[in-house]
Amino acid sequence: MIRVKVINPNTTASMTAKIRAAAVAAAASGTEVVACQPTRGPVSIESHYDEAISAIGVLDEIHRGEAEGCDGYVIACFGDPGLLAARELARGPVVGIAEAAMHLASLVATGFSIVTTLQRSCIMAAHLVQAYGMSGFCRKIRAVDLAVLDLEDPSSESSARITEECARAVEQDGCGAIVLGCAGMADLAGRISGHLGIPVIEGVSAGVKLIETLVSLGLRTSKHGDLDFPPVKPYAGDLSGLAPKPRPAAR
Ligand code: 5HY
């Protein structure tokens, strides 16, 4: 049995429920999915500021996961907030849904397009495309101009608008696959893929499968170099609880 903690970095419970459903549907029979959201932070992540603050909530949940004996983690927000800090803190592997979706897309197509929420989120996605070495694969990053929480509102017709934007990408971008650029779109991939006849990848299930693969191969984050546990030191003020503590002896 492996225990995978799937963290929704925003604090909207309905989105966590959607993320949990996608993670459980993708998980192998021997995988226990623990889906959660932080107790503090933004209701949605749509700016660099939201992302910076949400990383604190992600690290809260990694701390809890280490105490709960989790074997691996998925950061279920397309900005992959706090990814490298989480890798420093955790014994087991940690993946972000943007990273996971892009890598899987690159295995099934020579080019993919990303469809995300707001125009400004395109810039944040572009930074990750660069950081993950995916510039040669990413044909275009598109936005449907919907707020993240509009995805939770059936009257926003978000599903139809996202499908239309994916269809435009197939017609115009020369892409062979689509990456859905928000955890709140996790429930749409199968239907849009069926409708368009091409691979449509959402990062929650991609992330769960990658963690299962890494854990089953005995692969964990290297503690040699920059992803070693953070050095122990005191933190001041109301963040003192997040101060890195001496590590218990490795299991
Ligand atoms: C996400 N925001 O996946 C990102 C998507 C975005 O709260 N969950 C969020 O638009 O950046």
C-alpha cells in the first residue's frame, strides 16, 4: 500500500472534492489517496502573489504528511506552488500537476497546447514551460478568460468554453495533444479527448501515476545537494511553527 497525498493549494473545498475524484479514479488498487487543502491561504490562485502565499499552505500539508507517513505528494495547482521547497522537506517524491501533465504530453505528441483560465495565468504557465524544458513542445498557451472559481459554477458554461478553446488549439496550433491548465478542469479531460479525438491531459491523474511509478521504483528526491532537507534554524513570529526541525533517523 502506498499513501499519496494530493494537496489542493487553494482553500476551496469543492475544488478539492473534484481533485480527489480524479486522483482516486486514476490511482492503482494498492494506492491510498489522501486529498486535502490548507487551512490558511487564498480561495483560488490566479496571481504571483496568490501563488507565493499558497506555498505556505502547501508546506503546512507536507509537514503534516511527513508526520502521517505519506510516501509521495502531488501539488494540485497548475502553478506548482512551493514545489522545490516541498521536495526539500519531504522524504518521498513530490510532483506538480503542471510538470506532470507537460511531461506526459511530451511522451504522446511532438507538440501540445495548454488551455488555462485567465490571461495572466498564461505568463505563469510560460515560466513553467521554460523551467521544465518544455519550450520545444509547447505550441501555444491559451486562456478562456474565466476565473478559477467560475469552474465551480455550472452557470458559467466553463466546460463548453474550455472545449471550444481546445478545438481552436487543435485547428490552429499544430498541436497533437492538449494540457488542461487548472486543477479545476480535472473532470473534463476524458470528455474533451473523446470529443476532439486527441490526448487531453490533466495533471492530477498524471501526477498520481508518476508518484506511483517513482515510489514503485524506489525513487525518492535526492538528498544530495540543493534538495537536501532544509537546514535547521529558528523562524521568527507566527511562522516559527514552520521552522525546519531536526530530522528523525531515516526509516
Ligand atoms: C489551479 N489556480 O490549478 C490554478 C489555475 C490557474 O487555484 N488552481 C488554482 O488558473 O492558475
